[in-house]
Amino acid sequence: MAYIASDLSVLAYANNFTLWHFTSVDADITTGGYFNTAVDMLRVNDLIIANIDTDGSPSTTFYVVTGNDSSTVTITAYA
């Protein structure tokens, strides 16, 4: 599947930081370019709480936006 904009929502915003929630039936949202259509919204160091694979083996993972070069968004699982 692909990124669906309506599945990404803001939970909190303060001091140039946004906490997001994202839900998806996709099991892997870290593939290159997955969030590229949200490039104007996601900023480096934003945090995404993601409920993924919601139609299979659901899991919740925290991701950090680690890159945004105005065309490509990169996320990494929070460690």
C-alpha cells in the first residue's frame, strides 16, 4: 500500500516540535519515500507514534523523522 494523508494526525505541537500519530495497514513504513508526500509537514526530530500492520499483526512503534531535504522524508525507529 501507500501513504494515506488522512492517516497522519497531529497529537501535540510546541516549540517547533510535533508529535504525530499514524495508522496504517502497511507493515513497513520505513521504506524509502514512504512519507515524501508529507514533506511539507514533517520536520527533522518530529516524533511519530505509529500503529502499523493493523489488518495483520498489529504493532505500535515510535519513529523519529531523521531527514527531510524538501523532497525526501526519512524516518527511523526510536531507540
